[in-house]
Amino acid sequence: MPNPPMSNDDVSTYEVVIVKYGTRTTRRSDVFLNYHLYHEPDGPMGMDYFFWVLRNGFRTIVVDTGFSPEGGASRGRTQVASVPSLLGALDIDPGAVTTVVLTHAHYDHAGNLGLFPQSPVVVAEREVEFWESRYAERTLFRHSMDVDNIEQLRKIRAEGRLELICGSSVVAPGVEVIEVGGHTPGQCLVKVDTPDGPVLLASDAIHYYEELERDMLFSSVADLVAMYRAFDTVKTMVDTGEVQHLVSGHDPGTLERFAPITGDLRRLASTIGAPRG
Ligand SMILES: [Zn+2]
């Protein structure tokens, strides 16, 4: 069964849905790397957790799969709604999702993979290699990873559903996955064509808009230079108009920047390029 029929009948443009499934309150000094270097007061800072859906009349692509209930609970995160219930509210049958794209393999982006037993899963080869390497066990990396998720990825590979990419790759008409590294070894951006112009899902290359605007790096980094380089890549894409809408990975202000979805998903989802009429 295809996912819900849409009036959008262009095979290469999509509606992008930003879905919030979790939240927490942290502090600026926890968010920004070496915060003392900025000589600014500390203070509370919200952090929201999202996954993203790209869909048209032909395809439904899920970008990242959120943290598992256990993965969120063990770190004290608040789940505002479960990923399966949010997919249900969007009329998405997980068993019929065309493709799952993982921007990286952190616990809050690669949980719940068991919900999608049929879908090919696209992820950077470098990302999978890293999380299977001995460095994944080191304290500063281990905190962000769930062993169960890496096990799931192994299972998906054994089933022949893992699609490993290197550099950048067009994974469907109008959907390009672009590897930038930095935050994790194989962190990716996802560029999507919509009827309202190209959208960049920055995921954790840009957790907060403030990172990009003020050139402040997030605290969790695999490669400092690559993370700055990813800022430059995103800035160039925005400045040249290559992308018209920038979607952050965790900024609590993200949903307000785009058209809210009402009904069951009120305050939990916004949309770009929704079919009209
Ligand atoms: Zn994240």
C-alpha cells in the first residue's frame, strides 16, 4: 500500500514535515563547546528532538528515527510523543516507508529502526565504520550511542537493506544526502526539493541556528575543523540561494519558523511545501 495519496504529483518534489518527539532543558555551557571562551553568562537552554518526513504521491522517506523509549529514558530525556504514534498521526505506515535516511548514528537519530522492517536504510559508510570501531567505546563517544541501534544496523546490513554512501548521493529524485562529518565522522545533510523551494535538513551539523549565526560549535564533536567546514558549506548554500529553507537539528525555535500542522500534531509538527487545495 502506498502512503497517503497527495495532490502533489511531481515525482521529484516533496512535502517536508518536521516532527518533534522529545525535549529537555539544558544549559548554554553544556550546549556550546568551551563556552567560557565567549565570556557570556550561562543560562538555561531548551533542546528539542525531531525526525523528518519527505513525501509525495510516490515516496515516503523518513529522515532519522528518533531515540528509542529506553535510549531517551536512560538519559533523562522527555518523550513528548512516541515515534510510532507520530507516524500514525501523519498516516504513515512504517512498513511501507520507501527509504529511511540516517543523518548519523547517535542514539537520538537512529533508534526505533525495528519499526521499518522493509525499508532500505541509507547512512554514510564512514559513520557505520566508526561506530563499529574500538573508538566508539571511548567515554565521549559512548554516551551518544546505543549498542542496540548498532546491532539493528548490522541486522539491516545482513538483510541486504543497508545502503552505504560516500561523499554525496542522490537517494531519490529531488533528495540529496551530503556527507560533511564534524559532529560525527559521517554526519550528513539532506537537501530536498519542495514546491516552495529547496530545503536543507541540517540535522546535527547545525543543532541551533545560533551556532551558525554566531560561529559557535556544539559541545559534541568528532572533528573540529570539519564541523567549522560544515558551517561554511551550509552558509554558502543559504547565501547563494541553493537552499531557501534551513531546518536545524535541535533548535526549539524550529517549528515556529515554518507552517504549523494543526489537529493531533498541534505544536508537534510543521510543514514546508505541503500540497495545496
Ligand atoms: Zn541529535
